[in-house]
Amino acid sequence: MTSSDSVSRDSASLEAARALLAEFPVVDGHNDLPWALREQVRYDLGARDIAGDQTAHLHTDIPRLRAGGVGAQFWSVYVRADLPDAVPATLEQIDCVSQLLARHPEDLAPALTAADMEAARAQGRIASLMGAEGGHSIANSLGTLRGLYELGVRYLTLTHNYNVAWADSATDEPGVGGLSAFGREVVREMNRLGMLVDLSHVAATTMRDALDTTSAPVIFSHSSARAVCDHPRNIPDDVLERLPANGGVAMVTFVPKFVLQAAVDWTNEADDNMRAHGFHHLDTTAEAMKVHADFEEANPRPVATVSTVADHLDHMRAVAGIDHLGIGGDYDGTAFTPDGLRDVSGYPNLIAELHDRGWSRTDLAKLTWQNAVRVLGAAEDTARELRATTAPSNATLESLDGSGNG
């Protein structure tokens, strides 16, 4: 497909996609709008009023959420792992979501449960949930984990790009070999609370340990298939194969360097070029960006498309089954997006592509709405059972893993 894909696509397919989304809108597993608002305007929501067009600054605003057929959004309350005060920064992110809901009550509905999601859909509002991205946001404290749950956080991604003391990340050197004893206790306490265990960003060893430990379905809030694109952020087939027994949901992401192998290879070459010129590959100084721009001019960046993402979904359906798929675009958390999926208005293009590939209306309804609602409801059911018999855990990192990790 080309950059004109959204224009040239058969109008009947788009009409079918929009009709499907009117009844079964998208539950998107991951959107970094709160962090973008922090970085761009330090939470001055008037300066980035999402009631109007923010195309110049953001992937996300209410008109484009409506155009995209979004019915529920997990807003990421992500903070960088290297912040010295990750917990208060996470609380500021939660406060940002609260402010957004207060400013836009006709469009955004606070949601804590699967029933809240269904109620918002019936009202024609966008159910707004929260997910914390990275175990650093609990500072090795189960009490802090419970505090985040009480404030409305309904999933925790066990790591971000770097290991935590009790869990290994996909993009860091192995630390504890997956989950430590305390890490397994974090998973069990999340089960008791009804907080979804999110396995995006974690090492494959951590994925397997979490699946061995959990008594509730897990999610991958924004990950794709490693067999289609060999990036450590993606899900190996042996893990996808375990989702039916677990009941969990893998939510495909759109980030080009996670979905297009040519983009993975290009990124590695660009990073090597930066290092060859004496810069860290993430350096954004003017001098470093000039080096990067020169490389990109000589080596044009590969472009992902709607078809690229659909290829992942086809594979994930073949391995995990249609009951275990969802969508997690990672908008406002990535600099680049695929053609046809430039921002949150693009979801109909993906649904139309899948429709053209023979996905049934029943399949598409599961992908967009039903699977994600089911998995949150299942976590709630597990929590009710566990809370009846299990007290809150007061274990510490030191008590379970020893003082060496404290």
C-alpha cells in the first residue's frame, strides 16, 4: 500500500469499517497523550485544547478520536525511568487524566471496570481508563501499587525500556532472568487487586514467568509479532500460543520500528552512524540531529503502512486465535506512524484492510471492542475470588529477593 491508501481504498470497505466501529468501537490499549502534554505545555490543557484540532502538535484530539471510531482509551500515565521522583511524577500524570476528564465530560467518561466501559459506549462517550507504564512507578512498593489502583490505574506494564530490580526488560541486559520472587509477588498482588498485568516492554523470559505466575488474564497493551518483525519489543510465537489458556489479549502496535523489519534494520544502521560520529544514539542536540538528518537524507527512512500492521494481526490470529487480539496504537508516544494510520483518526483504514482480507464482522468486533472488555472483566472476577481469601501482601523486595536488590 502507498501513502494514498486511505484515499484510494474502496469506499464500500470504509463504509463497512465505520459501520462496525459505530457499534463496536476501538478499545485502544495505549496512548501517551498525558506525557506529550507534560513535555509540550507542562499540563496547560488550554494551550493544547483537545476539544479542537491539534494536528500540528499531537496525534490525538477529540474530533480525531471520534473520526477514528475510538470508544475506549487506556491513557498511559508513563514517566521516564530515569526520573529521580517517579512516583510523584506518575501522580502528576494521573492528575492530568483527571483534568482532561473534568474539561471534556461530554466526550470522555471515567471508567474503572468493564461495566463502566459498556455504560460509556451506551452513552456515546469515550471510556477513559489508565495504565502505568513501568514498574519503576511503584518504587518496589506493594503499598504504592495499591495506591495507584485506588487512584484508577487498571494496568501496570512491568518494565519500560530498562530493567527494574524485580523484572527484566526486553531492551536491557538480563538482570534477574525474568521475574524475581518479588516480581512474582507483584503479579499476584495485581491479580488480587484486579489490575491487569501488562507484558509489553518486558523480556520474553519475563513474559513466560508472568504467565507461569498469574491467575488472571494478561495483556500486551502495545506489542506486535516477533515472527513478522524481529524486534525484542514484540511477542514470540511460543508466548502467543499461551494466550488461549491464559485468556489474555495481545494488542497490536503501530510503531514502524516494531512492525516493519526494514525499519528495524534502518534504525540499527542510523544508531550505528550516530555512535560512529561520537554521539549517543538518542542524542537530540543540534549537532547530533544534523548527523541524523544527513544519514536520513542519504538513506530514506522505510515507511510502514496499514498493510504492515494487518500482516501482524493475520499472524497473531493464526497463532493465538481471534479471541486474544486487540489494538494499542502508541499514539503520541512515537515520532513516526504508518501511512494510513497517521493519527487516531486512522483506525477505519485498518478495519477496512482486515475486512478486505476476509475478516468477518464477528472477528472485527472481537478485535476492536469485545476482547479488551472481556479481559478487564475477567481480571475483576479473579480479584473478587482472591480478595475473599487473600489479604494484601506486605512483602518487600528485601524480604523476598535479599538485601542485594534493595
